[in-house]
Amino acid sequence: MSVRVARTTPNLFGGLAGWIWLAIIIVPIYYILVTSLRPQADYYSENPLSLPANATLDAYGQVLANDFLRYFGNSVVVTLVSTLVILAVSLTASYVVVRSRRRSTARLFQVFLLGIAIPIQATIIPVYYLIVQLGLYDTLWAIILPSIAFAIPLSVLILTNFLRDVPAELFESMKMDGAGEWRTLWNLALPLTRPAIMTVGVYNALQVWNGFLFPLVLTQSAETRVLPLSLWSFQGEFSVNVPAVLAAVVLSVLPILAAYIVGRRQLVSGLTAGFGK
């Protein structure tokens, strides 16, 4: 009895399109890296895509000497605080949505879903007025609080879809063993939704780290400036020194790129499961 093995025709067009897309992504990244290592005097005389003949780290030193570490620290504080609060609130709200049978809980979930449809740009004036009235203008809290509020709806949607996949028998067995809701949340829901939590954490960290609108509108002093806004100021300060501007871009991308590399698998699988229902 012979078994026939089906032969698949190579997708040449798809492979070619993939290589073209890879080139579109790689070439700008390569240009940024090599230019940041190029001396300013050689920027206009050398081929933009060639390796620098006299590679140097002077551009990085110049950026670090212009309060870059302060802006970096502000971004770290804003991102860590926002992400931790988003995870805590979203997981708790998702647990209530899944476990509660009250009509008010279903209405609450509908409110979360409605929040996804509200664009940030449409609410920037009310948010600005509210922050000013609270006396938080030009503080890091002016960035943290709106970032949390606008990230919770999507985070609740993703975590709710994960918690609904947890068998109800596991919750009932925890209840029969005398576990309360908080213990069930901590010992059962939290470990089983770890991939989703990683997804929400990495995704929201990327959004908060790269956020530009809230820092631009809700802060103004250098003491509260974060990296996206500092890149804008570096562009004006080093308008002629292109290697210095691109060195600032490289330094600002490295931390969040490392976080994405660590959690990329959970991010992709979590988003797929969150939107595939």
C-alpha cells in the first residue's frame, strides 16, 4: 500500500513580496544605525548606506550630555507605573466580568467596550481641562492617569476572553476548598492568564513609551519631559547634526525593543486569541 505525498508549489510571489517587505523594514533601521556612528563632518561626504570610514560614538556622548538620562528616567517611571496599574485594574475588572452574573456587570463590560471606540484625539481638550483642575498639569501624573484610562478598555477585552476559556469547574473547586474571591484571583486566574498578562503588559508598555500627544499637551517643562518629546526637542537642538538626532532615536528605542523581544511570542499569541473570538 503506497502513500502519496502531496507536493506543494512554492509561492514565489509571496516569497518575493516577503523579501521586499523585509528590505523596506531593514534599510531604514540600517541607515539609522550607521548614521548614528558617522562623524558629523563625514555625513555629507560619504554614501549614506556605506559603513562609516571613521566610526565614532561622539553623537551618543553628545546626546547623553544633554539631559537624556533625565528624560529616560521619566519615561521609565511613566511606563512602569502605568503598566502595573493597567494590569492590576484590568485583571480585577475582567475577573468580575467573567465570574459575576449580575446585569450591572454586563453593562459595565459594555462600557469598557465603548471606551475602545473613543479616540484619544477627540478627548484631549476635556482631559487637559480635567488635569488642570486637579492641579496635575506639568507633572508625570498628567501623563500616567490618561494613559491608564485609555488603555484599560482594550486590556479588559483581551483578559476577559482569556478568563472565559478557564473551565468553570476550576473556580468551583477553589470555592469548595474555602477560597475567597481574592485568593481565587491570585492563585488561579493570575497563573492561568499569564500569557494574556504578558500580552497586555508588553502592548501597553509600547504604547505608553511611544506616547507623544499627552506629554506634548499636558507637560511643558524639561523636568517632566519624556523620551518621545525629547526627540522632538533634540531635532530642533541638533537640527544640523543628523548623527546626534539618530543616536537619540537609537537610545530611546533600545529598552522597549528589549521588552518586545522578551515577550514577542506571548504578545502575538495573546492578541490572536483576544481578537479571534
